[in-house]
Amino acid sequence: VQLQASGGGLVQAGGSLRLSCAASGRIFSRSAVGWYRQAPEKQRELVASIASGGNTNYADAVKGRFAISRDNSKNTVYLQMNSLKVEDTAVYYCNLRFGPYDNWGQGTQVTVSS
């Protein structure tokens, strides 16, 4: 399974971005998928996840601002990020888990300027 993330960029504080992550293969619809981020000199942390059945989970820091969704017909997971803050600056990674699979995308940089 390969994951291709896109949608990062430079945005001013208060702005919005939408990240996308497209997966190859046939297991996407049965997989839990999520977005993680890693800021410089910090550990990678979970931002949001969505189970195969659609249940979602968010980090406290992004609740009410970010929304994760999936389109199984397109093998794609999205992260809509609104009201962005400088502290959201990080490399964002998508992740897919199903059975023995634990796959990561290549990361996309999100930079929020003040």
C-alpha cells in the first residue's frame, strides 16, 4: 500500500488548507486512516483519525478547527484545517492501518505565518 499526501503550503494565521492522501490497493475501505504531524524538534503526534466505520478522533489542540473525512470510492482521506494557528506548523503525514499494514505517506509541509 502506498500513500500520497498533498495539499500542504504556506498560509496566514486564521486561514484554511485541505490536505489529501490517496492510497493504492484494495484495503482502504477496511482500514483506519489518520493524520499525524511533526514539528521541528518535537515528536510525531496524532492529529485526527477515522475508522473504517467512520468514527473520528481528534487531538484536543485541533478539535473544532480540523475535520477528517474519507471517500472510499476514491481511496482518499482528507483533513480540512480551518482557523489555522502558527503552532499548527509541521510536516503532516497520513497513516493507514489494517491487519499487518502500518503504512505512512511521505509528508506534506504546512506552514502558518503570523
